[in-house]
Amino acid sequence: MDYLKITGGTKLSGSVQISGAKNSALPIIAATILSDKEVVLKNLPNVVDIRTLLKLIGMLGGTVEHNETVAEINNGTMNSTKAVYEIVSQMRASILVLGPLLARFGECEVSLPGGCAIGQRPIDLHLKAMESMGAKIEIKGGYVRAEAPNGLQGAKIVFDKITVGGTENTLMAAALAHGTTTIVNAAKEPEIVQLCDMLSDAGVKIKGTGTSEIIIEGTGQKPLIFKEVEIIPDRIEAGTYLCAAAITNSTITLEKVNATHIEASIDKLENMGCSFEIDGSNITINGTNRLNPVSLVTTEYPGFPTDMQAQFMAVATMAIGESVIEERLFENRFMHVSELNRLGADIWLKGSVAAIRPVAQLHGADVMATDLRASSALVLAGLVAQGTTNVRRIYHLDRGYDNLEGKLSALGAKIERLSE
Ligand code: UD1
């Protein structure tokens, strides 16, 4: 199995190019199911999750040509509506095929994704939305079986809780439904906006993009013809490199990034004493040798993202006072705490709140990645820990970070991928 060996204590310098957003690319790949013509996707990140979803599209009968950052997908050949356990169990986001398959073919079977390391992560809100649009849903043998033989009907869907995946599934379903769908309490993430833009560019009438109420006029099962889509920059990857500069007190430049999408992270790092220069799609961050403590609560966009919580916790270990981080979205997203403590951090947990006390120095050790973003927090800590840190189980990292060790090495970090 691969692991990363990091020798801490090196400053970073230079520029790093940010890849396309995994969390935007996934719903966009799923949305291609709404078309029976070729769709070209560009600026895809070269990560395992993207390959997993493209494999699923292939298993459903779609034709996929993929090379690193570009995919040409033609779902005119799609001849199956069953998303099997083998794929869905590898990646929860496979549930995103539910809405488009049901909308286009009037039926589908999708394996239940189950829980994951960061919490239970139910899909009840996705299913309720499909039911509101007239689908019959049955759960049997570990699969969700959904049917709407005469197509989905537009409806008013009020989400009890803001859900990114639930909003995406509903948007895609609504695009081919009969009549108008209104989503109330919709998610507002940039990834949702890009999906709405893709659907609008294909002629679907959408009002309220980027707001909490989205109104979609469906095409009545008429497949869509999509224009080429260029995936937006990955705001979580960008935030992770900002944290890499902050924790090592370095100056680096991020290229191809959307500063608006990472305002929450920039704001917190400014409060911690870092400074920024923003020039179009380039952001330069200057670190500081006296990081102030941070206080943050994870919440929905445009608030502070849960996907940046672990990385900020790593940075907070180097602050000059006690930091407090509250996780509000996922009940078990603190698995990195004990691993960071293995590196010498002093973090205390009570329920969903972590207190991070200052320590003079982290020390290298063997640590284990537990989920995608937790893994990157351990890498960040390794960059400043004295001696060698080996981060194991990095298959989590490979799911969502495009060439992390290559990009960090190019910035001057001592990091290498080894096999054991
Ligand atoms: C997406 C992101 C993930 C990010 C998360 C929150 C992708 C592929 N993944 O995940 O990186 O951490 O948003 O920003 O884009 N919930 C329910 N019932 C449901 C659906 C969700 O109770 O049917 C709950 C979840 O357990 C969680 C909260 O709602 O507590 C938010 O989850 P959601 O926004 O749906 O996250 P994902 O779309 O799975």
C-alpha cells in the first residue's frame, strides 16, 4: 500500500496550479445522463473519485473517452439503470445518478451508500424529494428502487436541512420533469451554481441560481443538449494550499483559483495574521511567524466549509494561543484529532467542539489517514513536524487531491510517495 513520507521543517515557495473541483465535476458527470448526445467536460481533476463515477457511467452503458482532465461522454448508448453496490460503496456521491436516471428513463436502482467515516450521512432528503415529484420508492436488498413510469412531475420541495447532494439530485430530476419545481432551502455552494449554469446553457429555464430558492421548468422528459463545460477551480484544494503556506510561514501563489469561493478561508487566515494579494485568478498568501488562534464554526456556503475544518485544525496547532473549532455538519468529523495528537498536538474534544492548545513543536510519527480531508490535515502537520511523518492509508487522499505530493514537492516540500 502507498504512503507519504514527509520530512518537516522546509519553507514553501513558488506557484501551484489549482485543479478543477471534484465536487463540481461529480454532479456534472451525473448530469450528462440527462442527454443522449455527446458532452465534453474540461478541467476535470485527475483523482480517483472522478474515475469511479466515469466507470459507473460506462457500466450503465454510456460511452466514455477520458484522459486526465478531459472527458467526452455520450449517454446515447446508455442501456442500464442499475448503479451497483461495487461502485456506490466506493463513493457515496454515486447517489447523484439517482435523479438523472429516474428523470430520463422513468426508473432506476441505486445501491444504498451506507454510512461513512465522518458520520451516518443518510439520503432521506434525496428520496423525499423524488417522492414529492411522483416517484415510487422502495428499498429492498440494499438498493433504492425508484419508478416514475410517466416521468417526474414538478413539485414544491422544502428541504428540512440544507443538503448539497440533495439539491443537486433534485435539480437534475427537475430539469426533465413535467412542469415547474421549486426547491426551498436549497444549497448555495459554487458547485450548485455551476450545475444550474450547465442546465441553463442547455435551455432549461432556471430562476434563483445561487439563492436558497431555485425554480426549474422541466422539459417533460426531453433529453438535453449540453454545451462544453469547464469545471470551476477546486475551492477546497485551494484552501488546503493556503493552509500549507500558513502552517509553514511561507509565501506561495495559487493560480487558476476563484477568490470569491474561498472568502471564508481567506478571512480566517487573515484573522490569524496571514496577508493576501489577489490578482485576477491568482492569489498570493504571505504567512506569518506569529499565527493568531482561530475560532470557527463549520456551516453551509458561504459560511466556513466543513471540508476545510481538518486543515485549519492542523494550522491552529501552530498558533500562539488556544483555538476553538466547532463542527456542525457531520457528527463524526474529528477522526484526525487523535492522529494530530500523535504528532504532538494538544487538542481536546467535547462533543462537536475541539479546543486546540498551542504547542512549541510537532514531532514526526506514523499516522493514519481516516477520510479525505483528515488526510490532508495530517500532510499539513507533517510539513512542520520535526523529523519524519509517514501518512498511511492515502487512498483517501487520492480520491480527491490531484497530485498532492507532486504539487507540494514543486513548492519545495520534502514529500515522497512510497510503497510498502
Ligand atoms: C457534499 C460534499 C462534501 C461536503 C458536504 C457538506 C460532494 C460530492 N460532497 O456532501 O464534500 O462535506 O457536501 O458541504 O459534493 N443529510 C441528511 N439527509 C440527506 C442528505 C444529507 O440528513 O438526505 C445531512 C448530512 O448527513 C449532513 C448534512 O445533511 O449532516 C449536509 O450533507 P450534504 O450537504 O447532503 O452533503 P453531501 O452532498 O453528501
